Amino acid sequence: MNIVVVGAQWGDEGKGKVIDVLAKDADIIVRYQGGNNAGHTVVSDDEEFVFHLIPSGLLHPGKIGVIGNGVVVDPEALLEEVQRLSLAYARDPRRGIPRPGAEGQAQGLNVQQTLKLSDQAHLIFPYHKRLDVAEEKARSSSGSAVQGGGGRIGTTGRGIGPCYVDKVARCGIRVADLYDEAVFERKLRQNVDEKNRLLTAIYHESPVEFDPLRGQYRQFAKAIEPFVTNTTRFLHEAMVRKQRLLFEGAQGTLLDIDHGTYPYVTSSNATAGGACVGAGVPPTCIDRVIGVVKAYTTRVGEGPLPTEFAAELMQHIRARGNEFGATTGRPRRCGWFDAVIARHAVQVNGCDAMVVTKLDVLDEMPTIQLCTAYEINGRRLADFPSNIASLDRAKPIYESLPGWQSDTTQAEQFDDLPHAAQAYLHRIEELLGVKICLISIGSKREQAFRVGQW
Ligand code: IMP
């Protein structure tokens, strides 16, 4: 069975842990979009791992990780991640993590078998990161981008947007280009010249230097070569062998470039459809789509968040849920569960089942609010609005449910949960029209249980 796991809110739903749980029953875990803007956290044997580019799930021995053509790859970040995870592997060889050799060289026991990088993936260069930061600085801190006021997006500064811009503008540099010296030099020269014009004339920044950059990427090319392959072909061959694929969406539906709260979004298709384009597999091979939601809502960066908490509750939930970005460390904005956006996510992804994470974070709440619709300009709206500017003005319409005010972190099955927690989850199922298949009640691997048959 081939499964896509997608975030059904604004990212950070806990997909890393879900992938880690589902990876046991998969052979290959595939990232299909985004880049190292993602931060997927997995806690194994009390040790915390944060995956940015490498698919989570590789902590299970014998699994293969694929970074598909739709991902944008910062080779420096990739090598750093391989190095970091390989140290964990050295501490516990039962883990199936790739092992680089000395000086960060990507070689060693099982690298070629464990991690595959698409030769069609686009590369992030330092000028992308510089432009990302410069563009954000230039966007006025006042005003709202959604109202045409040019406000900040609140990007991660990892060069993701500018790299996708090059991809669409057809001037990007792909992994395969690294291995044709003449082509690589020509493309790099052209890009450096163009980006330097932008950096100096528009943003009044210093230019990037061509020669050191070329040298640095030649080194990266050698170091990542053992991973590089035609991943589309690899995945097709795997499917012929009846191997099971698990697609790991990064970010979330509301950050999707087409279906999210544009322009406060990332630059890729984080939704389930992105898996086909970003990995080169046909829609007909996807058997199940699983949406992941937190029991409440969070987002990082700018943009509308209709159910955002007031200061006191924000502080409480942020502290209990450790709501700080795994990539940038930024505090996340938190709010009540918003069924309007989650329903939108269920629709555009075609979710067959949902995972609810971090239920335990609500354990102390006397009352829980569930947003079922919005009031916009005096009118009730139960669907995700196509005019995103109106989300800024949306007043959530809440349903109040009693809290359970008891510890859920030890629950091993649905029946162990307090009745009020069960009622809350059933109401979410009703509002979304989809069954819940997995509930997570803590950061550890074992703090999750499946519900029903799936
Ligand atoms: P970018 O992806 O760095 O361009 O950032 C665009 C928007 O997506 C910003 O609001 C980021 O905070 C948000 N974002 C990007 N990656 C993630 C993620 O993995 N989790 C949550 N938010 C993210």
C-alpha cells in the first residue's frame, strides 16, 4: 500500500512522528516538496532527532529514504544532516541511518542503499538565501501582503522561495548539472551575474563571488554523488517489486502555494497532489491519503490565523506544547482547532483518515472551543474563503465543549481517554467527515495509538 501523509493545517502538525510510526510498515519514505525549511521531529529512545531534508522514518533499520525531484536541496544542509544523523548511527548501529566517512564525505557502509537523491532536484545556492533575506527585509514591516501592502511573509530564510522562482523561470540548476562541468559553469555564471544585479542594484547588498562558489559546489558534488540517482525510475522499479511507499509531505495544506493562505504560504505544493509531481509517480499508485492535525492550531510567520489565542492562553499552550519552530526556533502562534480550514484540507487532499496529535497539550483546559464557521462582514461562512483578505476579518464561531482536566499521556487505546476527550475527537470527526485513525498523546514513539481498522 502506498500512503501520502500531509499536514492539514499550517505545518508543524507532528508529521515527523506520524511518519516514524507508519514507516514500520513501509519500505521507502519519500520527500516530494519543500526543502530544509521543514523540521520533522522524532523522539526515539529518549533522543530527539530533527529531520530537515532527509525523510523521517530512517531511524528504522532497513528503510530507504528518497529525496524526490520536487524538493529543493541545499547540499551543505544535506551533508550536515547526514553527518549529524550518522553520529547517532555510530552511537546505536541498529539505526538505519546513512554513514558518511571522514571529512563529511558521503561514503560508508549503507549510504547508497539508504538515501537516494533525485538528479532532477533543484539546488539551493547561497544567493537564494541572500535574496530570501533581502526580499523579506525590503517588504515593509507595516501593511499586509494580502491587502497588497507588501508586508513580510515571515519565511524561514533558507532560500526556498527564490530557488523555486528559478525553477519556474527555467534558469535553475539541478543536481544532474553538477556532473557536467561546462553546463554547470555556464548556468552558474549566468545566475551569479543576474543575482548580483539584483543584490547590488535593488537590495544594496554585496555581490556573491563566482570562483569560491564554483569550488564549493564542486566539493559538494563529490560528497553527495553516492546518493544521486534517477529516483523516478527507482520508485517505479520499487513499485514493480511491490515495495510500499510512504510519501512525507512537508509544511501543510494552508501553506500550499495554490491551496493555502496565499501569499502567506511556502513556494511548493504541500498537498497530496504534490506527491505525484514531486516524486514522478502516477496518481493511480496512491492508495491512501492521511491528513495530520494538531488538537489545536499553530502557525509560524505572518498571515491570518482566525482562532489565534489571546496572550495568556497563548503562553500556556506554547509552553505546554513546546511550540517553537524546529528549524528557526521562532515561537509559533497558537489558536483553537479550526474546522473550517481542516475541512478545506480534507477536501483538497482527499483525506481517507486523520491523525490527531498533541491531544495531551489540552489536558488542563476547563473548556475547549472548536471553530465551526466564521462570521465575515456580518455573514456566516462555513467554507474556506477564496478571498484570503477576508480571513483577516473573520470572527470565529465557536462551539464550547467541556475539557477533561486529566492526564491523557498514558492512554494506550481510545477507551482509555476521558469521555470529554473522546467527545471532542468524535466532534472533530463529524465536522471533518473523516474518521480518526491515530492519536498521539506525547512526543515519545510509544505515546500514540491506532483507532479502528485502517
Ligand atoms: P519559506 O518556506 O521559508 O519560504 O516560508 C514561507 C512560510 O512558510 C513562512 O510563513 C514559514 O514560517 C512557513 N513555513 C515554511 N516551512 C515550514 C514548516 O516546516 N513548518 C511551518 N511553517 C513553515
